Amino acid sequence: MNIWDAYWGLEVEQCPCDVHFVEWLEQQGLTGKRIYHFGTGGHHYVGIRCAEPKLNNTVLGITASPKEYESFIELATEKPTLTKTYSAYFGDIYTSNAKLLPRFDIVTLFHSGEFRSEKNDAYGALTDLEVMQLFTDQTDAGGHILFYTGSYAYDVPERLIADWTKSHPVEEVEGFKTLRIFRKVK
């Protein structure tokens, strides 16, 4: 599996997309939502913040970093009640299967393009466009799909958005700070 060797620890300022996402949720008053989060970080900021009573969102996060996953296990062990609303799993988003995924209200694809390479081709992984399409299909009408414009690989989803919007019922809505936001219309 194509793993991520870097570790995004407790330094939340390293992940402006996560901070901006939680700020957007608060600004929009979005509570009780089912969220899929691509890239948990070792800080697990989105999962921890969304578990707060004022947000009360559930989050399923994916990480391809063994260290980030280990930090989730430690977090879950220390704060088991957190796992009522937050779970993270270790895997490659490019091998996602709709049959294993629940429905979502919000999907963050902040790290699109960052982890896809020829290494993924060796095991028949999805492309970035196929991941965008799969998670759009798993998002309920009225839900949101978000991208992070500050990603070093943002040019990948940016190139794909035109094809994606032609093949899937999404419309761009007002962005927030570093986030580009789409709403699924049907």
C-alpha cells in the first residue's frame, strides 16, 4: 500500500484546512451531520472538535499514515466516549469501495492529488477523479464536498473539477477561507 510517512501531530496550525473546516461548520450552523474526512492528521482536530456538543457531528476519517492511525488508537483509548462520534481507519482512499461506505452529508477531499502516484497503479487503485465521483455518489442531496485550495497538489482536483461537475449533480457555492465548496443538488 502507498503509505504516507509524514506525521501531522498536535500542531493544529499546520492544518489550516481542518481549522477552516470547523470554522465553516460553526459559521453555517451545521450540526448533527455525517462527515467523511480525508486526512485525519495525528492531531485529529476535526474528529475532536466535531464531537463537541455545540457541533455534535459524526466523523469517519481516513489516514494512510501509520503514525496518525496509532495516535487515533491512543486517543480512543484515553477518551473512549469520543468514539461514539469519531472513528478513523487506516487505508488508502484510492481503494475505497461504495459497498463499505455509509452515506454522508459532508465530504472533505482536502488532500486530493497528494497521495496518488504510480505506486497506487500497482494494485488497481482509483484515480483522483474516480474518488471524487465515488464520494459524491455517497453524499446525500444537499450535502457538501469540499477541497483545500492551499494543498501543494490542489492543481490536480482543480483540473478535474470541470469533468466532475459535468458527470455529477454538483454546484459550486460560496467558499470559505482556503476551502472550495460544492453542494450536491440531487
